[in-house]
Amino acid sequence: MLNKVAVVPGSFDPITNGHLDIIRRAADIFDIVYVAVMNNSSKRPLFDVQERMDLIKEVTNSLSNVKVESSSGLLINYAKSKNANAIIRGLRAVSDFEYEMQITAMNRFLDEHIETFFIMTQNKHSFLSSSIVKEVSQYGGNIHGLVPDLVEDALKEKYKQKLDRK
């Protein structure tokens, strides 16, 4: 029997409850779910790749079929290396759709055998992004309930360190 294998890619800087919702739902459908922390050299992340992977591992440790790794190359090549049948992308709003369709079309061009599935986020997470969470956290705003508690603590510590360096 073939395993149904999916890849959930993202920068996850940091992982939010919206990301976690998509990962959990994918884990209910697929036999193996690889959470691929993508290392995008054009972005300046708050957390390094290992920190992001550690946070994700901790908040997904109850999901036995979820594996957390990193990749800095083409997503489609990573998916092939894992014998993935699918790439899972979360959608928050219509504004995400056009961008995601472009990525999906390119991935299909590169390998037509790997399907992309879109999972709509729950309404309560539709406004949520890592960027907005970081911005609110940076200025001491309340992000409780938007990210796992462990991530909330990590954000507070990260911004405290930045303030201490000034």
C-alpha cells in the first residue's frame, strides 16, 4: 500500500495557530505530513531555521505522522525527495488565491504528478499572518490565542533580547 504523503511548506516565522490548524487538518487526511520550513534568502526572518523547526516540532509533538524539516531549494524538488503526492497550501482570503495559483501552476509545470491542495483556514484565523503577529508582539501587544503559548513566550524573549541590545 502506498502512503499518502503531503508537504506543508512555509517560512513559519513564527508558526501561528492558523498554520497549526492547516497542519492538523492535513495530518488527519495524509499518512505522513512533512512540514517544510523554507529558507528564503530574500527574507530576513526573526527566528533562524533551527529555532523555527524546534518551535514547530514542539507544538506538533502530539501528531505522530508529522515530520519537521527544512529546505532551501525548490519546493517541488523537496516534495519529490519525500515521495510526496501532495503539497498543502493554506488560504486565508481571496487575496491569497492569485499568488497561490501562480505557484501551483509553476509546480504543476515542474511536476504534474504532485497535486496541490488548498485548505481554507478557519474564519477565526483568516486575518492572521506571521508578519502581523510579529508586529503586534514587537510593540508589546496581546497575541495570546493567535500563536501557541510556546511561540508567544519565544516572541517575547526574542523582542526582549533585541531591546536589551539597544
